[in-house]
Amino acid sequence: MKEREALHLGYQPPLGGGSRWDWWSTPIPAEVQCLIDADTPPETVLKLDITGSANFTSFPTSMGRLSSLHALELFDFQELAALPDSFGDLTSLKTLNIANCPNITAIPDSVRRLSSLTFISLFCCSGFTELPLTRGDLPALEKFSINCCLGLTALPGSIGELPSLIVLSVVNCPELTALPASLGDSPALKTLIVNSCDQLTDLPESLGFISTLEALELIKCRGLTRLPDSVALLSKLGRLMVKDCRSISTLPTSLGHLSSLTKLSICSCESLTGLPDSVGLLSSLTYLLLLKCPSITALPDSLGELSALETFILDDCSNLATLPRTLNGLCNLWNLDIQNCKGLSELPDSLGYLPSLQHLDITRCEGLVELPSCLGELSSLNTLTISDCPNLAWLPDSIGDLSSLESLVLRNCSCLEELPYSMRELFSLKHLLVETPLTFICLDDLCALPNLISLRVCLFPGPSSKR
């Protein structure tokens, strides 16, 4: 018999009532047993994808006969309470996906025999309270995803002993109170994601002993109060995201010892008061994002020691009053975005001495009254956007010295009355957008710019405006 590479089964109530199982809309026997009984050669089914019915309560023990099955996907079995022990006889199984099966309380112990299994996904299985794993189980498992298992209170204590586990993702498990200390024993783990686990208040110190870890994401863990000091031992960690962890007020002083860290994202951490001084030791950091951290009022001067930093985004840090005067040390910075920082009244002169800066965006900084006079020293600047800064009264004359500037956007700066005369020296400018209520503008000078391709001027003229 020809192999069935995929067998898709779905429950559909037919016309006239009753029930039937469909395989690509072709009627087959009414009971699943007929698919996996003695009349079905087990080697013919490689993938089984079944969507359940409301009153289907169990699978036959003969399920274990499908010795060649590589992938099993079970969806929407509302009354299914358990999988048969013969489940462990599916020795070729590589992928297991169980979704929307709220009454399954556990995977059978026989799952330990699935030596070929590389991927497990449990989604919306609210009945799960524990997972049966012991030392030596699932030697091939590489990715373990647990999502919306609302009753899960703990991960297996032996999860750190899965020898091939590369990715562990735990999402929306609100009753989970701790991660097992055995995580520190993980020999291959590269990515750890913990998302929406509000009862989690602490992380084990053993986290720092995962010598292979490259990415750590902590998202919406609103009860989490701190990161362990041992995080500094993660010598291969390249990406760290801490997002919407509202109870974290400080980051470890040892954070700067993450020598491989290239990307640091701190978002929606309402209680975080600042970055540690050691942040300047992050010699590999190329990307830094600080978003919606209203309790940060200042950044450490050591920030200027981030010589590898290429992108720095400050967004909605509403109480940030100043930027470090050491910014000129960011010799490789090419993208700087400062948005929604209402507490900033000025920018440091060091901003004008960023030799690699190509993109500068200053948007919705309502307290900003002036730009540094040395802005024109930004010899590599290609794009400049200044938008929604209602108290910015003037642009420095040095703006005309921006020899590489190709795009300039000025929008909604209501106190800005005129453009500097020096702007007619912007010989590289290709795109100019002015949408702000200037009282005077000389269009002849702007139109004479030799490389200008697009010009849009939209003023909100007062009585004395000239165009």
C-alpha cells in the first residue's frame, strides 16, 4: 500500500445530523479505531492531524501500532481526558502538538520512550498540572513550547537534564511560581522565553550556569522583582529582553560582565530607576532600546563607553531629564532616536561629535527648547527629523554645515519662527518637508538647492506670514 504522507481528520456534523470523520472531505468509517486497527498497515501513516468532536473521550490503545508516525497533532478535543499508554510505542514520532484539550491532565509516563521526539507544543491545555520527565528522558527533544496551560504550577525538576533541548518557551502560565534550579544544568539550551507568568517572583541563581544560553526574554512577568546576580556568568548571551516586568526596580550591577551581549531591550518596566554603571563595560553591545521606563531620570556617564553601539532608541522615558555628556564616545553610533521624552529640555553638546551618526530623530520632546550649536559637526548625518517639539524656538546656524544631509523633516514645532539662512548651504539635500507654522521662509533659496528632488512646505500662516 502507498504511504499516506499526511492523514487529516476532522469532525463535521453532516446534513441530517449524526457524525462522521472526514479525510479530505471523503467519508471514512465513523470510528477512529478503524483507521489504526489491524486493517491499516502501520507503516502507511506518517502524519496524523486530528481535530476533535465535542463528545470524543478516548483514543484506542491500538494507536501505538503507528510505528512510522512522524508527526501527531491533536486539536479541540474538549472531553478527551487522557492519551493511551501505548502512546509511548510511537517510536518514530518527532513532532507532538496538542492544542485546546482542556481536560487532559498529564502526558502518559510512556512519553519517556519517545527517543526520536524533537518538538513538543502544548497550547491551551488548562488541565495540565505537571509534566512527567525524569533523567534520561526524551534524548532528542530540541524545542519545548508550553502556552496557555493555566493550571501548570511547576516545570519538571529534571527539565535541565534534557540533553538536546535548545529552545524552552513558557507563555501564559499564570500559576507557575518558580523555574526549576535544574535549568542551570542544561547542556544545550540557547533560547529561554518566559512570558506572562505573573506568579513568578524570582529566577533561580542557577540561571547563570547555562553556559550555552544565547537569548533570554522575560516578558509580562509582573511579579518578578529582580534578575539574579548570576546572570553576569552567561558568557554567550547575545540578546536580553526585559519587557513589562513592572516590579523590577534595578538591574544587577554585574550586568556589564555580559561580554557577548549585542542587543539589550528594556521596555515597559515602570519601576526601573536606571541602568547600572557597569553598562559601559558591554563591549559587544550594538543595539540599546529603552522604552516606556518612566522612573528613569538619568543615564550613567559610562554609557559613552559603548564604543560598539550602533543603534540607541529612547522612547517614552517621560522623566528623563538629561542625557550623558559622554555621548561623543559612541564612535560607531549611526542611529539615534529620541522620542516622547517630555522631561528633556536640552541635548548635550557631545551629541554634535558623533562621527558615524547617520540618522537622528527627535520627536515629541515637548520640553526641548534648543538644539546644541555644534549640531553641524555631524559630518555623516544623512537623515534629520525634528517633529512635535512645541517649545523648540530656533535651529542652530551650524545646520548648514551638515554636508551629508539628504533628508530633513521639520514638523509641528509651533515656536519655530524661521529657518536658518545657512540652510541654503545644504548642497546634498534631496528631500525637504516643512510642516510647521513659520512666520518667514524664503522658498527661492530652498528651490535653488542643486540636488533637491522633493520639497513640501505646509505652513499654518499667521497674519504676518510670508511665503
